[in-house]
Amino acid sequence: MNKTILLNKRPHGKPSLDDFKTVSEEVPTAKEGEVLLKTVYVSVDPYLRGRMNDAKSYIPPFELNKPIQSGIIAEVVDSNLPDFKKGDFVSGILDWKEFQTSKGKGLNKVDPTVAKLSSYLGILGMTGLTAYIGLTEIGKPKEGETLVVSGAAGAVGTVVGQIGKLVGCKVVGITGNDEKVKLLTSTFNFDHAINYKTTPDLKKAIKDACPYGVDIYFDNVGGEISDAVLANINKFARLPVCGAISLYNETEVPIGPRLQPILLTKSATMRGFIIGDFAEKFPSATKQLAAWLTDEKLQFSETIMEGFDTIPQAFLDLFDGKNKGKMIVKV
Amino acid sequence: MNKTILLNKRPHGKPSLDDFKTVSEEVPTAKEGEVLLKTVYVSVDPYLRGRMNDAKSYIPPFELNKPIQSGIIAEVVDSNLPDFKKGDFVSGILDWKEFQTSKGKGLNKVDPTVAKLSSYLGILGMTGLTAYIGLTEIGKPKEGETLVVSGAAGAVGTVVGQIGKLVGCKVVGITGNDEKVKLLTSTFNFDHAINYKTTPDLKKAIKDACPYGVDIYFDNVGGEISDAVLANINKFARLPVCGAISLYNETEVPIGPRLQPILLTKSATMRGFIIGDFAEKFPSATKQLAAWLTDEKLQFSETIMEGFDTIPQAFLDLFDGKNKGKMIVKV
């Protein structure tokens, strides 16, 4: 049988396991012009929370009683398409199913001999592209500048910080526990990391860590952490807004200090983005990321959960910061 | 005697007349390397409110018991400098004094035969440059796009809207009374104008006026008006933040809906600026503005108050929206 995970109901606030439902169906067969795919790795990402709301956004919402979708690495187990043969591995935005068919649209072949398969969901996939393109195209880092990253120990954050160091920035990360603080400054080469949960005055802690002010703030979280960073930005600061995980589960419109006066007095630029906005940069960005990876200039971290049934829990764990780096489920 | 207006105390919230003090002193004489200037026109501008606070900003705060400064057109009445002769007119950031000396630094000669003198404080001065550069460099308007301007009947707003029309945008202005609504759509060529004070649902009114959404929001006011516009922005919207007059007199940190989720889902860019950031663009911008003015493609509006003693009241009137276009005091 073939398990599928559906959206059972739309989460109100923080999602819970009963927002999901697992059903079983026959394993499909590949018809003419189709491949049959077997799911190997499933990416769970904070942005999926937005698609669970019935709200217009940059991607259409998930439908009730239909499969959730995310980035998946799958093995081709049967093929009636000339571009794919049995035994190939592909990445794509696919359904949370153990087996599914595809007409090949949006599938990209990935090579397990070049990098390990799961890395195509992370450093060589959407995560790495988001970090590289968001930082370089919007953050525009210059040598000697100070970069602050929130959600620093997450999939994107760990990569952003390392790229910041590669281009000569001072890099400060903000994260939620002491183990991650240590990870950031040891494995990921951050100059400094701050545990926002145990720091009584975050604004002051950022000021102390960034004596020359903050030139770039790569924002994965939004909310009060971002308020504290914004209080420390320099003139002409650049603020790529990549995510707002602290706000995704809010049931009321979140309020906070108005930003216009700060952006005005600092001539600062805040820009939201999703990686799809920059599709024309993917080839050059992927090439650069792969080169750094080959040269061992980039480390990456994964938290891998085991088993198809753990996908919903892995997703929920993102909101408790249980992942270090990329959260992936191995099926 | 020579009157000077000093900052008597720092305003708390909305400024009042007793925040200013007028003193009299001897008319100075031009020493070697100096000119003696007689003030002719004084610009009062919302941004001056920020300099009255004891807070670090993009320009140092005014000092207590020292003269306020703003953009001024003055006549050279005595000169010991080779570049200036008696009878010349100059513009510069000068003290609120009837007469003052200057070493010439920051003074620009202006020609009353090319355009009327007061226009060098407005359309051919900082106001026109702010409108043109903010709109073109940050707003990046494209033909057929929709531009919304707040503070639309103010000095900058009237110019922004007209330039928007010149480059082929649909232009909607937001202002605070019906007379200004009429002025915007008649004299200043706006497609539509909204009186935010009498509109029960501003968000809906903007939606109705902008059926294809808002591509550019030129923000002079901040606060709830901006919230209503932001609820209607399109993907890839650009939001130059030029001013935040609705917030300048707040005594607490103003709060409102957090912007990061909107900027994120719309891949939008919000950027604060002051005109000094773009000094290298002044010559080309001034040339373009002067050409449009000569071709009668730009109208400008001034509210001129009479008499040196009215300067503080003219400044206060800005916060009640009593000006149409540029607020100027003729001495």
C-alpha cells in the first residue's frame, strides 16, 4: 500500500498532529508519458505553514483533504519518459506520498555521486539558493561589514552566516539555545552568537556584539528579535526578509513598533523575497555553492528524522527549533 | 535690529509656539571672506520636527537656545567674497535670522529671471529633487503601473503625482480635505484622490481606486494611512519612505501591524531615503525638473505666509495640513 499525508484541517495558530491525516491507497502505475517515483527524502520547511492557511499568498494554499507538498528527493522506479530511467534520482516539489507518478514537469535529476542525496534539499537546493541569492542580491555584503542573521542555526541561517564570512563580513547569529550558540561559533564559523531566550536585553547584546552597528540583517524570524536588531542598524543598512517564523502561527495581526521612522532615519532598505523571484540566478548560484562545497568552505547540518509517518511531527518541530540546520525526513 | 528665532525648548509631542523664542541682536557686518545675507524666503518642512528632538538622526539635533535652520533664499546685501556680489540671490541651509553672515559654504546662487525665487525652495529645490529622485530611483515607475502618494497635496506629494503621470502611471493621491482632493485631480492631474478623514474604509477605498493593485507607494505620512495602502500592494511593489509626518509628534514609540509578513509575501521593497543620499543625481534631476517646468508640464503650488514672525506658526500649520504644496514664509 501507498501512504499519503493530507491536510485534514487548517491549523489555527500553532499546528498540531490532528491537522494532518494519513490515508492509504494503491500504489499507482506509470502510464504512457509518466514516471513512477518512490519518495526517499522529504524536506519540511517553515514556509509550508503559510500554505496551510486559506489566504492568498505567493503560492496557492493547500487544499483540504488533498496531499501536502514540499521539496522531495525521489527514486525513479519505473519510467515511460525518455529523460528518466529506472534508478535515477530526482528532486521536485512533490506530494507527501510514498509513491507517486509524475509527467516529469519540474523534476530535476540529482547525482548521488557528486553530493549526498539529502544535500539537494539543502545546501545544493532551495535552502542554499535562498541563502546565497538573498544575501548577495539583497544584502549586498561588502568586506568589513557586519551581518546579523536570525534563525541562525536553521537551514538557511547556517548557510547565510558562512557565506557572510566567505565574503569578509563580521557575522553574528541569533538563535534559541546554548547548544546552537556553540554550533554556530564552532562548526559554522560565526564570529559571535546570541541565545535570545536567555539574553535579558537583546538590543544591548546585539549592540555589544556589533560595536560598529549592523549593516545587513538577514531576517528569518520577524517579531521582537527583529525589533532588537533594527534598533542597531547603520545608515544604508540592507534587510533581506526571508522568513518570519515567529509570526507564522499568530492568529491575530501581529503588531510591533512601526518601521518607517527607522528605515527613514537610516536610509535603510527592507526587502522581502522568495527564491522563485530569482530563477535566472539559479545556475550561477548553484555553481558557486557546489564549488564552495567541494573546497570544503561550506559546512552543512541536517536533522534527519526517520520514517514516512514522522513527516508531520518533523514539521511541527520546526516551530520549537528542534532542528539544527535543514530538517529532513528519510522515508 | 535683527530678529532671530531660537529653539526655546524641545517640543513634547505636537510643537507649540512657546517651543520657539524670538530675540533681537545687532545686524552683523560682513568681515573679510564673508557675505551679509538678508533673508527673503524661509522654507518650513516637516523633517525639521525630528531635529527638535534630542535624538541621533541623519542630521544632528538643533541645540537649545540656538537658531533653528532650514532652507532659505537670501539676498546678498554686502560681500567680501569674489563669488558673490551685492544684489545676488542665494539658497542654502541658513539660520532663522533676518540678517546673517556666511563664509559662502553651502550657498548656491539662484536666478530670479529663470524662475521665481520661491521655486528654488520648492520645485527647483529640495522638494522637487526629493520627489523626482525618490520616485525614479526607488519607486522605479513603469508605464501602466499604479502609483499611490500619501501627503499628496503637500510640497513633495504634488510633484510626485505629476511626475508619475508624466511617466505614464495611474496616480492616486491621499489627502486630508475635499478642497485638496479637488486640487489634486484638477490642477495636479492626479487620476483620483481620496480624503482619508472622511473615508470610512480607507483600505477598501484604495482597493476601489486601484483595481489592479498598488505597484508604487510614495509614503510621506506613515501610520494608519500607510497600513491601508500596504494592504493593497502588488507583488514586487516598491515603497519609497520619504516622510512619516503622522508619527513625528508621537511621544511613545508608535506601533502598528508588523510589515515583514506583507513585504515577504509580496516580495516588496521598502526603502527610506533623504535627498542628501543622492547628491550625485542633483544636476541631472534639476535639469529634468527645469525642462518640465519650462514646458509647463509641472505645476507647483505654494502657501506663502508673510512676515518673519510667522515662521513658527507656519511650521506648526504643517501638522494640521494647512498648506497646499510648499509652505513658505516671505520675510
